[in-house]
Amino acid sequence: MIRLGTRGSALALAQARLVAERLPDEVEIVPITTSGDRRVSPDKSRFVKELEEALLAGEIDVALHSAKDIPTDFAAGLLLYAILERADPRDALCGAESLDDVREGATVGTASLRRRAALLALRPDLDVREVRGNVDTRLRRLADGDFDALVLAQAGLDRLGRGNEGRPLDPAVFVPAAGQGCLAVELRDADVPANQVVLGLTDFTTQSCLTEERAVVRQLGATCDTPIGVHAVRTEDDALRVTAFVGLPDGSRWIRDELEMPFSQATSLIGHNVAERLRMAGADELLAEAERSVAGG
């Protein structure tokens, strides 16, 4: 029996069932309420802290996370052990066929500073407002007319069986969050030798892409509340392409960069290079200004 810890939202439970179906052993799904679910913690660890505590205490055997929620520095004694094949990494527009079809001055909902910055960089006329709650709650508010459109993760819509309600946005322009669409399994270092069955879940292309995305975020000192997007993809000609976006929450200034290298040469290198290129273009100053604007309310 494998005790698999997860957040208790409908989306998190759907993701846990996907993982459980791929494991040959019997699985008990253990829902755990996190600080993020209670909205009592503003930091990057808010969706993983209680899961990691349960893992360290031996209350669960493995913890399942959305990779975009995991801090680049996590608890001692734990290891990101398996990265599943990535689902659709793109952001999706709900309520309109495309951003061009959204009327001038429309109200668009998102809980993400990155999405806010990207929306306003492309469409400064929009009225971008915060929307909270799970996916079903947000879509219900859209249907009720509280918003003209929403931006959500296409992977989340797909996993809840509502994928046809989203219109995916071009990731080269509307750059996803690092790790978006990826599921990651975390376990205790000491348990690694006994969990080869979990390692079998890993998709090594996805793992390579995630590693480079997280490298950019780590080197820039970004958090989940930083308006930064990083997306890595293995191309048809076997290159690794990384696209990154850094912007102010009001969309008034932003930087976008893209770099491509042969896949065999890119691992542990391309993410570092992209971060340095962003720095040379002024990313540190832009992120510092973004943090000040958020802190100032």
C-alpha cells in the first residue's frame, strides 16, 4: 500500500487519481489541507508545506504536487523523485475565442501576477481583476457575468473534463509558469531505494525541461508571486528551446527572451544562460520594482 498525499481540491484529487492508476501497487489517496487552501500563507511553500511535513512525519509515503507550486529550495531530507509526462502547459482563455476577440475594456479574471502582467503587456486596455477559488468556482463566476473572460491553466481544465471551455494561448507569447502542466512526486531521501516503482513514472524529457525552467526561476530569485514565466520544450529537430518573460504587474514594462540549443548540450546550461541574458536586459531591476509594487498594494 502506497499512501499518496495530495491537496484536497477537486483538481488535486483528479491528478492524484491519474497517478494512482499508473502505479502497480494499491494506493490510498490522503487529502491534506495546505496553507494555500486556507489562504493564510503568502509565500511560495503555501501549497506544499503541510504535504512535506506529513511526508517527513511518516504520515504519507509520497507527496504529489503541481510542479509550478514547488519552491526551488525545499525541505531537507526530501527529494523530487518522479516527474510525470507533461500535460498541456499552456494558459487558456475562457469566455472568448482569442485575446483579439475580447472587447476593449473587458473585465478579465486571474489570480496570477504573471498572467496579469502578460495580459496587460498585450492588451493594456483590459480591466484585469483578481479572482480566487477553485476552477469550478471561477468558471461559475464567468457564467454569472462577474467577468467577461478568465485565464486558467489548460491542463487543469483538461484534468477536470472541462478542456473544451478553454482556448489555449500561444506559449511563445503568453509564456506559462515554470512547471505548468507538470506533476511531481516527492519522497523522503531514505526511501529512494525502495521506491523504484515510483521512479518508473518519470518522463525524462519533461524532467529535463522542468529542470531548466526551475533553473531560470532559481537564478533570478523569483517566487510564485513574481510576474515571471518560463517554458522549455523539446523541438522536432531535437533542440531544447526556452522562452522566458518578466514583467511589471501593470504590463507597462516587460522583457521576453528565447534561446535554443541542441538537446544533448542544453541540460544544466540553457536555463543558466537564459537567466543571465534576462539579467543583462534588466530583469533584476524589473523584478525588484515588481516586488515593491506588490508590497505597496
